[in-house]
Amino acid sequence: MDEIAEKGLAAHYLYKGMKSESGLDNWLTKMREILESSETEDSSFIDKVRSGLYTDEVFVFTPKGDLRQLQAGSTLLDFAFEIHTQVGSTCVGGKVNGKNVTIRQVLQNGDHVSVLTSKNQKPKQDWLSFVVTSKARTKIKQVLNEEKTLAAAEGKEILMRRLKNWKITFGDEVIKKLQTSFQMRTAQDLYFMIASEKIDLLHIKEILIREEPEENVTVVPVFPEKDYSDTTGTQYSDYLIIEDKIEGLDYKLSKCCNPVFGDRIFGFVTISEGIKIHRTSCPNAQYMMAKFPYRIVIAKWSDSKNALSFKSAIKITGIEDIGIVNKIADIISENKVSLRSFNYDMADGAFEGVLTIMVPNNNVLQGIIRKITDIKGVHRAVRFDTEKA
């Protein structure tokens, strides 16, 4: 008791059986002497010792006042996973010292931290780029792998049903052929891409039923790098110029990327739906250009006197803030565009919505996106496609 009172608990443990640790004993003695000293010449040494303590760690408080120790550089998301895997997996943001912050917020010593969650939130691949604790990284990878496995199983079921409809026998040869065509390392990767709709099932059918390239088909060079915009159906005939005259084929704007006037576009000759107009940034563009170059047709926008609007959607995510919906509505009104729908959800402090509007061109659309991004509480506003091709 005298030893604890005189030199502290650490010294007591040395007394109980750690006397061999003479280095630690000497360090404790030195620290005690310095702290008891009032001499100014020791102040610089104290500062050095203080700055060197816990440089690789950070200590923060939970809403209940519990102390949590994390690796230096830890983010709010690291903290959420430290609390519980489910909390981390559904984290959408939080508060640090009473202020709203994103999941990327880096924590400092003494911060009071609370976490906001949403049942709609799921771990994302990009989370791995900014978390620093091994616990968070391990749990994120675990959840992503589980979701990929489930999605792959769903994709396999989808493929098997379609093959049955097409009267094609499901087997190793079919899967290997598809893996080679799509350059997939494993069958699971193929199934996952099907489930996530990054591979068009019609393209799969074309690969499986095509034995050799068709003859007497004109090969059209890939579209030029020019700024143009697109249209849907014959109502946009004044806007679109298809440079290769293909008789008897109608054309329409593809729903997988919803092009608008001013986008870079190209045409793709489908089997049963005529020519579909896609954005060059369409998720399916690279595949179509690589696998079916002979079905690519050059398309561009042309100025027209007709005043038409193009359908486009914007996905908005952020933290719930007073008046956020009204502010978004005000921006739509200011730009004098037609609002088709606005579906949003606010739960557990998180905001997520999809805004569908009719815009005259890409410049107006991008201007609206920028203004929405500047609204307080909005983390991200991006162009969003709501329908399949």
C-alpha cells in the first residue's frame, strides 16, 4: 500500500514480480522526479515526452462517455465498426462534438462521437480506401464477400432460367465460353456481373448462338470523340443524325443510360428493337464496341427548332437537414424544368432520394446537379439511370 501511494500502481506491479524490468523501473523513477521538479530546464523534456506519447493511437468518447482507443488516423467509420459490426455496416454518417460529419471524418483525441445508421446502408468497396483499422477492413471485406456470394447465386439462377428459355443446355462448356468472351477469371465473377446487371442477357444469347461472324456486314468505325447529345424514338428525328443510312430500322434512346441532348452518343443495331442510342459513357458501351464493332453506327446531335425535353434522373444522398427537400425543389423551379417524380427517404439521420426531371440538354442537367451538391447536408448528387436497357 505504501508503494502504491508513493509511486503508483505501475510501481506496485514491479514490486510484485517485475523487478527484472530495470529499464521500466528507471523510467518511472525519472518521470516521477521530473513531474515533482519545478525547474524550468526540464520543461522542454516534458514537452518531448508528452508529444511522443500515443502518437500511433487516438482516444475518443462514446455518447455514454465510454473511452475508446483507436489507431491514429481512424475515421468515423472505423469507430462505428469498433462499436459493433452491424453499426459499422449500416453507418451513413455521425456527429463529432455535436457537428454532423461524414463517414470519412478523421477523429482526434478527445472527440465525442456518435454514429448515425440506416437500414438501407450496406458496405461499399470504396470504404476500404479510407478505413485504417484492421477490424474495420476485415469486417467490410467479409460482408462484401458474403454479398457477392449471394448475388452470384442469384445471377446463376437468372442465367439458368434464361438458358432454359433459349433451349440451351447449361454446362461447363457454356460457362467457359462466356468466361472467355467476358474475360472473367471465375464463374462466380460471371454470375455476379449478371446479377448486378452489368452484363446484358441479350449479349449472352448472341454469344452462345453465334458460331461465326456474319458475312456481308459492313464494319463501321467506332464513333468519333465529339460532343453531341441524343434522343428517343422518332419524336427526336430532327435531333439525331445517323451517318450510316440503314433502311427500315427505327431508333430510340436507350433506357440503360438515358442520353440527353449534348451527351456524347453512338448507335447500336439490336436484333429486334432497331437502333438504340447510347451515351459513350454507358456501362455497356465498352462491351458493345469490343464485341460487336460491326453493329456500331455513328450518331450525333443536330440543332433543331423543336423544343424537346429529355428524361434524366439524379440520385441524391446525404444527412437529414432541415428544409433539404424544399431547397432541392427550389432549384428545380429556378431552372424551369419539368419534375416527373421525386422519391426520397429520411431515416436515422440519413437522406436518400431519386429525382426524375425533363431537361432540354446536358448543360442544364449538370448545372442542376452542381447546385444540388452545394446544398447543406447533401453529400453526393450524381446522374442516375433507373431502368434497364
